[in-house]
Amino acid sequence: MSEYLLEIKNVSKFFYGLTAIDALSLKVKQGQIYGIIGPNGAGKTTLFNCITGIYTPEEGEILWKGKDIKGTPPHKIAELGILRTFQTIRLFAEMSVAENIMSGRHIKSKQKWYNGLIPTPAYYKDERENWEKVGELMEFFGLSQYATTPAGDLSYGVQRKIEMARALAAEPELLILDEPAAGLNENETIELAKTIREIRERGVTIMMIEHDMEMVMSLTEYITVINFGAKISAGVPAFVQDDPIVVEAYIGSDDEDE
Amino acid sequence: MKNISKNSMIAFGLLAIMGVFPFFANSAWIAIGTTFLVFSAVAFSQDIILGRAGAFHMGHAAFFGIGAYTTAILNVHFGWPILATWAPAVIIPVVIALLVTGPIIHLRGDYLLVATIGINIVFIQILENDLFGLTGGPNGIFGIEVIKVFGFEFFEQIHMYYLAFILLGITLFIMKSLDSSKFGRAMFYINKDDIAAQSMGISIRYYKLYAFAIGAGIAGAAGSMFAVQYSAVSPEAFNVLQSIMFFTIVLVGGSASLPGVLIGTFVMFILPEIFREFETARYLVFGVAMILTMILRPRGIWPVKFGNIPSFLKKDVK
Ligand SMILES: Nc1ncnc2c1ncn2[C@@H]1O[C@H](COP(=O)(O)OP(=O)(O)OP(=O)(O)O)[C@@H](O)[C@H]1O
Ligand SMILES: [Mg+2]
């Protein structure tokens, strides 16, 4: 088995002639907090969509624990232990916070096909255990008071927490966060950084896209910088921060921080 | 049990009323009541597919009809007792539903809608062309027997009423099990955001087919009962217009809402029966109800309320 949890090898993704990802390679170690940065439209989200099976890259390999998972459908990717949040929040807006988080328990639930028709003792036990897990996560994220509130009625910051809680409910090995701090105020961002560290302490590997440079630089251990779909720099935060190519790329695009 | 929702309390109330209804009604009213119960079961089965899984399925009358014709054919042509036709009247619609929706289940919204209408039309064509000399063509099949158990004949209207009542009870039991299991929740997740659902490990294909299978099974059972109640089956009871009706009941009443679907069935099928003079204007009632509801209450007359979670999770809710 590979020493890396996730390896992206020469991956390319095209949209009608547009090269969204250009022969990109990177490696994520178990237990890392790994950062992906780059200007708007660089292809960061597309990369995450390739990893999670929403898109299938035309070229290259995506190795999960040494096995190529390219072309695996999203629901199977989740079963492998790769869970994600979305840049534009995707919650089940009319459903309660608890029900939203419960969706993360889906792959852990051991209910049999006939439990959709008839309950059994094993079903009651399973159902109880999964709801308890939801309760723990709501407590961890400070969401308990919103248990019955429709997720769509809550503030942006709270919705971001629900998305993370939902992904964590599936007990992922790799948690993929697409701009988790977007739309958060300063206090919320500080709280988020703390939460991300705590999640890592539980043994979860984290990959995150983030435009908030202060946060990325303080939180991540390794960063890959993407521009126009290609890797332009990679290394520890201190290195990347001062890399002239990176500075150039960000000056070239006028929207470093949004 | 303090965490019984308001909706299920109302449902229990309605069930209690329907349970004693025959003691206060003459047989004509009991017949209307029976129809209401049977159509409610079909509407609920449509609601599993449309209201829960969110599949725009406009061919449900076909599964209802397959159940009805299974009972009719096995009884009239092959001499099976009605009781023996019950299992096939459930299983055959389930198998056919899986076979015909399997290849189209990935279609979205309007595409699936058109494809399921196609299924319904093909079904009607098969019936009208008297396939294998079994379906009886445009006239259908007559002379379906009554249910007999150990020599006792269930020939009175009140017997059919209580059988239909049991059918609806079983249907509601299944819906309750579904809604409080990972299967029902998975359907809602897919319905609300399929990308998010997939990313949480939910197979869209599996849960949509699951919805179709259960929906077709319940509709088939209701069809069997319908065939026995009228002792005849014919194609026009299962055409696309009927499918539109079931589809509309769910949207007008309220997707995935128990009282909503009951209200929808009542408005669409029973009101016209009660006000006889309405009957000719039946479709006018539908049409107006559909338009008004979609304008005034786009989520249905009685929309579903989410938040069906165990009470121990509600302790911090203010
Ligand atoms: N489904 C799609 N069809 C066509 N083009 C797409 C699609 N998804 C992304 N793109 C294009 O691919 C490029 C990369 O987009 P992507 O969303 O990955 O950028 P990003 O780095 O996440 O940017 P941002 O920081 O703004 O989120 C963009 O030019 C975008 O327009
Ligand atoms: Mg993006």
C-alpha cells in the first residue's frame, strides 16, 4: 500500500475545449491538513469534483490508498470514506438540521432492505444509534438548539457548520472542504479553524480550498497552488507564500480575497 | 408517546372515523367509502414515488391496472380463487415496475414524465388489443368472483369496505416504516438535492427503484381490490387521465403529507361522487382545484412538515 492516502497523477479535465485541469499531480498524506489555493476559475472545485466522482477526468489517475478510483460514482466514493462540503452550500433546505446530519449516517446504517416496510429489533437499535451519533455531532458543532429547524432557515455560518457535521457523520477518512470560510465573519472563521484542527485530531485527513490566506497559511501543512488548471507551486505555507510565481498569479488576477 | 406528530394524530382520527363510518351509512355510501379507501391507497403509493423520491411519474394507473388485471385474468380465465391472486397482484406489478423503469430511472423531471406516460399508453394498447386473448380488449373482463374463505362469501359492500380499510391500514403502516427508516429519508435527500445525496453515499438509482417497487406493489394490491369491488375491469379505468389524477392528488394535497394526500383524494374522487350534479363537471372541479392550489398554495393544501426526529434530540430546542 502507498504511503499516501490520495494521489492525483497527471489528471486533466476538459470542458468543451476548455482545460479546467491541466495534467495536475499532488499527494496527500494520512493525517495532513492539505490546502489548495489559486485564483478564481483556476480549477480547484473541478479538482474536488473529479476526486468525488461528480466528474470523471479524461486523463490521469486518482489513487485512493494506491487503487485507481477514477470513474467511480459519487455514492461509491462516499462509501470509500471520502466526504465533502460544497462551495455553494447544498443542504436539504426544507428538512430539519438533525435530518440533514442524519444523511451522513446513511452509509453507516445497517438497516436491511425490508426495514423500509417493516421495523425489526435490529432496526430500532440501528436507528437509535445513528440518531445518537447525530446528537453528538450537533453538540460538537453547537447545533443542538436548531435540531428541528429547517436548515434553509439558518444563517450562512450555521449552514456551513451543518454541512461539515453532515460530512463528519459518515466518519470519513478524508474530509474535503470547498471554501469553508467563505461568507463567515472573523469570529466564525477563527472558530472554524479551531474546529478543523479538532477534526484532524480525531484522525481525519483534510483537504481544503480556501481564499482566506491567513487561515490557509496558519492551518495547512502543505499547499498546492493552481492557476489555469495547472500546478504552479507547491510546498509548505511559508514557501508558497513567498514564491514569486504565486505572488505573480495573484496580482495577475485582481480578486485575491473575497 | 408524546412525540406523535400532529399530522399522524389527524390521520389516526380520520382512520377512526372511517372505521366506524359503515355503521352510519347505507350501502351506496359504503361503496363510495370503499372507493375512497382504495384510491387513497393508490394515491399514497404515488406519493412514495412522487412526493418522497421526487420522480415525476405519470403512469401510475398502469401499475394499479396490472394488479387489477392480474386478479381478473387469474380468476376469470384460470379459475384461481381471489385470495390466491393477491400475491401475484402485488408481485407482478413490482417486477414489471422494476423492468420498465430500470432503463429510464436516470431520466430527470420532464423526461421521466414523458417516459412514464409512454409506459401507461403502451399498457392501455396492450389491454385494448386483447394480448394473448387474455385482457378482453376494450370491454375488459367481466364476472370476477367475490372473495371466499372456507365457504364464507364476502359479497356485501361492507365486506369490501373493511378489506379496503385493512389495505389502507397496511399502506399507512408501510409509509410510517418508510418515513422512519433510512430508505424513506434517502428518498427525501435525493428529492431535495441529488448531488448532495450522492455525495453522502446514497445511490439515486437504488432508492428511486425502491420507491417504484413499493409504489407499484401497493398500487397492485389496490388494483386487485378494485377489480373485485366492481367485479369487472376495463382499460379506461387505468388510462393516462387516471395517472394524471393520482399525480395531481399528491401535488394538490401536499407531497409526502399524510392528511394532504387524503384531502387530495377526497377532493378529486369523492367530492364529485357526493355532489352528483357535479359529476358531469368533475374535470372542471379538478382543473379549477389544480390551478387555484398551485397559485395559492404551491406546496399543496396541507404541506408536509419535516423534523420527524426522536424526542431526545429535541431537549435543547427552544
Ligand atoms: N460543468 C462545467 N462546464 C463547463 N465549464 C466548467 C464547468 N465547471 C467548471 N467549469 C469551468 O472550469 C474552470 C474552473 O472552474 P472551477 O469552478 O473549478 O474554479 P475554482 O478554482 O473553483 O474557482 P473559484 O475560486 O471561483 O471557486 C472555470 O473556467 C469554469 O468556468
Ligand atoms: Mg471553486
